[in-house]
Amino acid sequence: MSLSGHGLTPRLKPLSARKSAILSVLDVGTSKVVCVVAELKPADEVESLRSRTHVARILGIGHQRSVGLKGGVVVDLEAAESAIRQAVHAAERMAKVEIQSVIVNLTGGRLASEHFEAHIPVRGAVGSGDVHRVLDAASSYDLRRGRTVLHALPTGFSLDQQNHIVDPAGMIGERLGTDLHVVTSEAAAARNLMLAVERCHLGVEAVIATPYAAGLSALVDDEADMGCAVVDMGGGTTSVGIFSNGHLVHADAIAVGGHHVTMDIARGLTTRVSAAERLKTLYGSAITSSADDRDMIAVPQVDEDERDVPNHLPKSHLVRIIKPRVEEVLELVRDRLKGAGFAAQAGRRVVLTGGASQLVGLPETARRILQGQVRVGRPLGIKGLPEAAKGPAFSAVVGLLVYPQVAHIEYFEPRSSGLFQSTGTDGYFSRVGRWIRESF
């Protein structure tokens, strides 16, 4: 089945570098749903964030505990719809605007990367038509049935024997080639996520892979150029994005996250899930210390009358439950990177982000297992974020605000029919604009 036969998620019209815009984005995760309304204004170039053309100022934010999702996938449509509605209403009240459409992210659905290569003969100087032809050729390969395309990113061009060309237009050669990185997910996961959003009477402008959004938010340009792995550790999933030469070159996801640590604690200490989450947040650690056996923690036990009966245990009991699960997740990440062949391109640089990355001792454990420089990434270059939203847990939603500034990189509008042709599901404002043009 050729790529052109695959249903596409909606394509976002690139944002003009000279125009301001008000944008609404929605992060639908396993642990929380966050809606953000922001104003994007053209800005001067910032040295560390050269790829950004606009600066975002937050107008409204709403977040709600997520229900109806498991492993980043919708499992209860009504519950997911309710959580989305509440987050959207909170953001609308704060921003004093009515949200019509949103950019949404996807973590579940078995995110995967595929790379396609194509070469075409050219005569003399390379024109824009030649660039379209070679990208068309790269998009004519086959994908597995049941997959949908989230992103199609040209990662570089070649001309004769010269590789790593950013823009071949105007250059002279005889053989033009390109590498196209296509990020896909299960079509059903993307459709059901879009359905949950559309049931709230919202249009879906675009569906973005979470590791791509997290990288756009938490990486400075130099890290993306030199090579870096972004590990977004969420509640139900851990997703990985590899950036090299300024491009996303690999995306993957594992259906294990912070919620699995919480469930391990609840089972291991025989306590409620809410109490386990609180213990993880207050006392949890991924590394042992000499004081763990002396420090006592109160673990609420639930008796038959549903009354909390505190049970005092050494902190070492808690650490012994958390540590193996965290190590397992990081070992899975390491093995996925090695298996994909991109461990070297990451350049031994790792940025941890997402809510679960805030666990004490996690960076140290990651350094030991992933064998690289590790830092915790937070949203960069955003104005007006509340203090509670400046942490790693909000990297993905801020990345959705950055995405329109780089959407022009994607290849989805060839001159003729093909994989990345507009699907007619463009955003609300585009449809209104088209109606005005056609009617008057």
C-alpha cells in the first residue's frame, strides 16, 4: 500500500513570520489534560532559539486530571471528552476567548519512524519543481496498513556526491537526492483522539507527535544541531525523539511511565493509588542513600471500614520499589536507541522532560544507564507561564505553540496528487477564509 493511500491527520498552514496570531493547543496525556491559549507575536531572533520566529505570551491555561486514556490512547470516549471540555473551558475563561480549534499531541498509537530515500536526474540548476519531484518520489514508498502519517520531514538533500545540503535550489548538478523522515502512528489511535476533541465542538488543526513537541520546547538550537535525545516521561508512556542537524530524525514510544511506578508503590505497600502518588511525589527517589533506613514514612493503610490506618515504614522500602521500575524504563529507552541505530547521532546528550522526570535521582540514574550527559528540560522562551506550569510536565504543551513556527519544514503539499496533499480537513480559520474568498 503506497503512502498516498494512507489517511493523513490534518495539516497545519505555516505561520507567517510577519503576522501575529492567537493559538489554542491541547495536551491530552494519560495523567493530565492541559489547554493553553497564547498570542504569538513576531520577534527578533534569539541566539539560543534561532529557529523560532515568534514569541508566545500565555493568555489562558486550564488543566484537568486525565480520565479515559491509557498508555496515551483513548479507552473511554465519554470520560476523555469530559476531561477535555473542563480543561478547555478553564482556558477560555482565563483568556476571555472562545476556542474554535486546537493543535493536539499524540503519544500512544505505537509511534514509529520510517526513512525514505529518492534520487532524480536534473539538468543544470536545481529549481523548486525539481525539489518537489524528488520529495514526491520519496513519498511513493509503502507503509504498513493501518498507519497514519503525523509528520513528513525532509532531513537533508544531496546533489551528486555532496551530502547534507539544506536547500539545493539554484545549485548545479546532475543527480538530486533527498532523505524523508516520516513519523507514523496507528490510524485508530489518531482517529479516536481527534474524535474525542471534535465531540467538544472543536476543530483539530494538526496532530503532533509528543516527542517532537517536547524537543521543540525544551531544546536550544545548538543541542538539536549537535545531536540530542529527548526523553519525555509521561504518566502512561515514555516517548523518545532524536534530533540531529536541527531535524527530528527518529521518534519512538514505550507504553510505560510514571503511573506504573505509582501502581508498583500501591501494590508493594498495600495502599491507595492516591496515597501512593503522594508518597512518590514527597519521598520518592531513584537512588538509595545511607539515611533511607533511618527515615520513616507514614503509609496510609485501608482497613475494612475504609478508615486510614497509618503504618510507619523505612523510606528504603519505597526506594526499593521505585528503583527497579525506573531502571527498567531507562534500559528500554537505551535498547530502543541502540536498536534504531541512532545512539551515536544523539551525541551522548540526553534531555529528560515530562512529569515523571521530576523524580529525585532520575538524572543520576539516567547518566549511569544511558552513558551520556543528562539534564532535565523545561519549556524555553515562553512569556506569561504560571509558576506551576514552568516545569518539565508542561514541555509538550509549550512545544505545540512552537510547532506552527516550524510547520513550513514539513512536506505535505505537492503540486500533484500524492502522499502529502491537503486532506480538506484544514483548520477553522482556513475554512472561513476559503468561504469568504469563494463567496465575495
